[in-house]
Amino acid sequence: MEPLTPRAFAVSELAIEVFRANGALLAAGDALARPAGLTSARWQVLGVIDHGPLTVADIARAMGLRRQSVQQTAESLVVEGLAAFRDNPRHRRARLLAATDTGRRALADVERRHAEWADDLAAALDASAITAATEALRALTARLDRSAMDSTSE
């Protein structure tokens, strides 16, 4: 195996930290969502459809996930009465997922806890570092998305 260049090593280190942060954020999200009967995944899907009903494929695109994983989460939300499928006037087979009143109440409950949690976390971090990290992650994601598109067009 060829040794990593310093810049390749830096990107690898960044990826490892993103994976670790993702795990920590999911655990924190689960803890925030649990009192409302949600998981991080359910919370995220409800947050996306809170702006209006969407197809599972549209939700997956918005979240950067595979349709199949969102489909499973959507079905569990429906079983729990937190969301419902509606007919889609633009597409017979791709139904729309919409939050129910119960789902909107659960989402509002989690969002209240999240606001306090986020403010406490932000108070412990440097604001300019948060901004720089956000910009770096956006650039990384954009580059990864371009690379994925380039590889699918070959």
C-alpha cells in the first residue's frame, strides 16, 4: 500500500472525525428525540416533511440518504401515527408522506429540547470555528457530490 501524502492524510483524518461526530450527533439526537417517542431518523424525516408533504424519494434526496432507508423510517412513522401517506396528484405510485398532528406535536417537542441543547453546545465552542467547520463541511460535501456524479457518468 502506498503511503498517504500529507494532504491525503489530512482528508482521511477529517473523514474519521466526521464519522465520529456523526455517531456522537446521532446519539445526542436519539437522546433529544426519545422523550417524544422518536429516534434521530424519525426526527429528521418529520423535520423534512414539516415544510410540506413529499415523496420518499424527495425526502431521501433532501437528506442525502438512500430511498430504501427513508422508506423504512416513513413506514414506521405511519405505523406510529406520526405521519400518513397521501395520494400524489402528480404521480399515482409515488405517494406523499405528510406529518400528522401527533407527528407535528412530537416534532415541536423535540425542537424545543434541541434549541436549548444547541445553544448550550454553541456557548462552549468558538463561533468562528463553528462557521469555518460548517463551510469546510459544505465544501467537502459539494466535492464528494461532484465526484459521485463524475463516476456515474463514466
